[in-house]
Amino acid sequence: MSLFSPVKTGLHIGKDYLSFAILKPSGRTLQIVYSIHILLTKNSVRHSPIDQNILNVEEIEEHLKKIHSDFPKIRAISLSLPDLSARMILIEVRNRIPPLNELNQMIKWNMEQKFILKIGDSRFSHQLISHSRHGQTKDGRENGSKKYFSLLGIAILKNILAEYENLPISFHLVPKMINNVSLNLFNFYHDFLFKTASAGNFLFLSVLDNYFTLMVYEKGILQYIRTVGLRLAENGVESAQEEAGENNRQKIINHIESVLPYHFLNPQSKSEIQVFITGLSDLPKEILEFGDHYQLKVLLLRPAMVTSLEGVGKISDREMNKLLPAIAAAAGALN
């Protein structure tokens, strides 16, 4: 396989698997040159924002060694981090965005207030979500005299980040881009989301491994984001797995129900609000019934909806759910 033309690679470490993908740009499209997901031994990985994540370094390194031997010319990689291993928060800044050190302290303080815990030695990053002008004269007229910036702050403990970074680095694969998996998935579907929900009113729900992340967009601006853990049953116990699946689906529905009253207060119609879901092979009847009850349009996202991506037709939905975090990470590196 020739990889002399520009390619981008993505790596994601899931709860019980790793996925790896190579994309190659071809005109206005992206071709999946190579993709693989590899099952890991049980309890090899534990996604946590405070505890050790990579519990079986040797096994994962052995898989990466094999991948690297197949593609020795690859030197850079885009790394997808599990949402459950980091913390995210929306903050508002007035007048100006402060210097980086000051902004990081602001993100840290807001997280400690929200999560009611101390944020340890962490790597901070941020993304500008929106900016606007507001302000009034003494007689109450709007004059746009004050600037407001909405930022998404992200923090991950440095020792946890090092666990993920050191895996590819040990094979001279340098992580050039690092991002949370749900943000990569959102960016992957970005154009389709805003084309389908033209008013910009929608929920983006990514369900991965043992957690889900919910984002709420109003008029095209992110207004809410939260990651919530799910409880998984032991493998092999069918009745327990069914019960856990039912409980998790209800947990997702309950969370969305708790969020809805604070958003979309004045839409022309509830039916203009879309709920986009990624990470599931099909839509459970409970979620469909929930959408019907609230007059929401629920849509299961599939990579084939991204018309610029080629090579997805031969991959099953179940396999694609494991591969997509790595594919989305690689696609983000091409933007």
C-alpha cells in the first residue's frame, strides 16, 4: 500500500477496544485507506477523570507495535480521548479573553465550583464558541457597548493525558492533535447537522462505551454540554445486560427531559428541534417514543450521511461504531 501522498491517522482507546484509521484526501472527498478495531482483554482500560486509565499497557503497546510495523512511514497521529477521562465546562468571559494563564485559572475555578472538587495538576485547553455585543445606555437603549465571549473549557489531569500520549510516542508516533471524542464526532458531522437543522436548534447525543455526552445547540450556538457515566453489566449474563441496557436508555431519556425545560423556550414549533444520535446501531423504541411524546425529530447519524467520506459501504454499523472515533479523529486532522 502506497502512503507517499498526504494521509492522516486517528487513534482511539475505548473501554475494551482500540481503533485506528488512516484517511487520504482525494479532491473534495476523504478515502478510508485503512481501518481496524481490536478487542482488548477485559479491564485493560478504565475511563476516569481521576484514576489510572490504561491498566494493561503491555497489551495495547503490542497491538500498536503491529500497526506501526505495517505502516512504518507514519510519524504523526491524531489522538481521540474518552470524554469520561476529561472535564468540560462552558464559561462566559466579558470584554476580552484574558491571557492564557489567567484563562486557565478561570476555567479551573469554574470547574471546581461546578463539580465541587479540586482540579489537580491538569492540562487546560479552550475553544471559542461565540462572541456577541450587549449593553445599554442610561435610558435603556441597546448600544452594544460590552463584549461577551462564550468558551468551552476542557481539563484533563496531566498524568492521565500522559498515559494516552505515551502509547503512540513509544513507537515514534507523535500526537499532533488531541481532542475529546465527542467533539471529534461533532466536527465530523458538523456540515450535515447544520444543513439538516437549518434553524440551529438541536441536541447532539454521542453514546460511547460506558458513558454519553449531550450537547444542546440553540440558534447554532452551544449552550449546554455534559458527560454522564453509564453502568454496564458483566459480559455473558444476558438478563443482566438487558436490564442494564434498559436502565441506561432510561437514564439518557431522563437526562434529556431534565435539560429541555431550560432550552428552546420560544421555538416556532417543537418539531423544528432535532435530536441527533451517534454511537448506536439502531434507535431503541424508548427513545423513539420519547421523541414522539415531545414532538422532537430523532435521527440516528450514520457516516454515509457525510458525503465527503468514501469507503464506508462495506463496514457494518456495529463495527463502524468502534471505528468512527478513530476516523473522526483523523478527519479532524485534515481540516
